[in-house]
Amino acid sequence: MASVPSHVVPLRLVQPATIDLPRAVSILVDRAHEWLGTPVPGPRPDSRRYLTDLSLPIREHAPSLTFKKAAYVDLGEIRSGRESCDIEIEWRSASLAPLFPVFAGHLTLTPTELRLEGYYAPPAGDLGAILDRAFLNIAARGTARWFLGRATEAIGAAPTDR
């Protein structure tokens, strides 16, 4: 097993929902431009890249305040089975990239949930990891939560309370 650098942080979020898998996969992949944004050339021939605005809603203190950042979202390999679908996903800032975290992982869909799992690398290596433990993780997790909610909304899944 490959080792993970000390400044890389695991991320796992789950959104319980009722999901029609074939329909959801079609929307998330074939119609990604409708919910992710503008298709742009990607880094690899097997990936699909979109220029989008990732959002960080500031819910507790100012519910109407949202920070947005232009980012590239890459959708990679899709592994689909009867009871689940797994889509490789990455995102990174479209400008001033060294100042923002990078995420790599996968979005998994089952009939009962959407799950975003992977790792993000805070900016500035080990120093960034220290700052992440102190407060930056709130922004990284908030953005990932927003993304998972956006995907849930795009596929029209009915969120459930589990």
C-alpha cells in the first residue's frame, strides 16, 4: 500500500438519499455540463473537465453569505455495477492554485446514499496541515458538503434522514 504524505487529509461525507441509479449516473456523467458548468479540455484523455464555481456557504453566522472560487472539476473513470456506481473525481482552483486545497477521490452512489470519499491537500504542505487542523478544515469540509448537496440536487434524489 502506498504511503500518504503527512499533509494530506482524509475526507468522507455521506448524504442519505433515495436514488434511481441509472438515471442518476446519466445526469452526473452524460449531463454534467448542466450542473457542473462549462466543459474545458482536461489533463488526461479519459477525464472530463468542467470549469465551475465551488461554493462555501457560511451557514451559522450569515446564512446568505457564500464564498465562491473558480475551480476545475475532473470526472474520471466510472465503475458501475448493479447496486453502486463509483466516479473518480478531482478538483483544484482555476487560479492562484497554490493558495487553495486540492481534492482527489471518488463519488459513490448506491440506492440509499451519495458518498464523497478521498483526500485533500491543504496549501503550503506541512504548515498548511497545521493550519488545516486549527481551522482550514472547516472550509474544505464545507465546500465538500456543498458539492455533495449540489450532486444530490442535480440528480433529483430525495434526501432521507438516517
